[in-house]
Amino acid sequence: MGTQTNVLYYTYPWAMDIRGGGERQLLAYANHLQKLGIQAHKYDMWHPNLNDYQVFHTFSVMAGTVEMSDYAKKRGLKLVVSPNLWITPETKSNYPLSLIWNLLELADKVVVNSNMEGDMLSKIFGMPRAKFHTIYNGAETEFLVPADPHIFRSMFNIENQFVLNIANIEPRKNQLLFIEALLVNHPEMDFVIVGEVRDHQYEQECRQAAGEHLKIVGPLPYASELIRSALAGCSFFAMPSLLETPSIAALEAAASGVRVLLTQEGSTREYFGDAVTYVDPTSMRSIQSGIEGALVSLPDHSIWVARHNYLWPTIMPNLAKLYKSLL
């Protein structure tokens, strides 16, 4: 194989059924590494071909990932793990710590999305900080291309001003509290969600709270003109989740030139500094205040931050260098 580096990507079996940020990250990695001379293929249990690869990269610490990762390492592959995990001393009791520890201990390198995440995981699991390597998340360059806002509005029959949320519908994404906060002072606005339903009971609660002002359009093609049109037409982009590491969709929104409202929980500040509007996702008052701030904010700083620091072509050489350093 000469100097060719071949990487095999693995995740838990049902990950691609309803895709989230971790799956988007995996697909972006695979796409951009090809341009850097690294072949990154998705694991196929029917045609595993482990002998063709030098690095096995596991995305997620969900149950089911540790056994396959252990097997790949025993077959002689270097193991990289992307936990995509924000865990704190206060929340660690919510997680299967021994299972996660087993996987991180196996890894030759753990790829984290921020220095904050690396610091936290190193501390909680008692592992050397040098084991954790920061590769920032990014946005596709397609988000730099302006789109016509009327395309999205026309397709989904949206006439009102709207706030855009690109996320799956589930309690962690905190759409219900945001809807309640939005409609207090802005009953004329719509809340538009681009994403899948992960929790149908939660979806029903959101619909009951918002009535006709909630528009769920389902997932849209990644980086497509339609999703860029949605961003171009919104009053602002909102990601008021209980935590984010840091939200690829928020990076895409900022790169598009949109006002951004973002949760303060997770690694969001490491990415955006003071360039976006932050909210405490557990506080109705904080979210209401954030909505007013986002509506009048100037997005110039967040655009600059996203476009200069967080585009995939800028970031991916760091990952290529990490893989090669393991061989």
C-alpha cells in the first residue's frame, strides 16, 4: 500500500437511521479526507476487509461500539475514538462510565471537538491529557454561497417571520421550552424545525404548545440550496439545546451570515467567543432575553469566526496529520 493511509469508520448499528451531528461529522470527515489522499471507508459487516486498513475510527461511545473496537485493535489496527460527548462532574451519573472508560482506554487517540471537551474527559476518566486530540467541527463551503430565501418559503408555504432550528426533535434539543418562550412576546412568529422526530411524545407536546406556528419540514439534503434558502429566510437560527459540542448546524448558520442564538452549555463559547447570543437552556427568562437580543444582533463577528476558523477544508489537514502520526 506504500504511503497510502486507509481508515475504516465505524459507529453503532442504528446511528444512520436518524442522523445527528455525530453522523454528519463522520460523513464530512470521509468526504474531505479523500481530497487529502486518505481513503476513509464506512465499515460493512458483510465485507469487513480489515486487512486493507491501518486505522479503525469509532464514532460515539454508545453501547455496542467497544466490542468491535476491541476486535479491530486485536487485529492490529490503530484505534481512534470520537466520543462526541459532553460530560461534567455534575452529569456523569447519567452515563455508563465503565463502558465509556473501556472504550477510551482502548483508544490510541481520542478525537474531541474542543479543548474543553478534552480537559473534561481527561479529568473525569483519569486519563493523560495528551491522549485527547482536538479536531474542531466545521461547515461546508457551500454555506458561503448565497441562496434565495423564497425557494424554502414557497416549498413549505411559510409566510410569517420564522426562527429556524436544524435539529432532531427530542428533549435534549429543548425545542418545547424555546417555543413557549418565543410565543410569549412574538405570537406572530413561526418556529421551523428541519430534522427528524426522535421522540414522538415530545413532538406532540411541541405541537400542542405552538399550534399552527410550529412547522416541521423533516430533514433536508445536506448543504443543499433548500437548506441554505431556509437559513437565508429566517429571522435568526436557534439552537437552545441542553448541551452542544458545539452544533455543526450553528457553524453552518454562522458561515451563511445568519444571526445565531446558542446554548451556553457545552463547548459553544470555545468556538464562538462573544460572537453569538447565548442562553441558559433551563431558564425561560434567559431564553426570552436571548430571543430579543438575537433579533437585533449584528452577525458580522460570527460570520468572520465561522468562515476563518471553521470550514472543513481548513480543519481536515489536522485530522490527516493525526492519522499519519499513528502509523
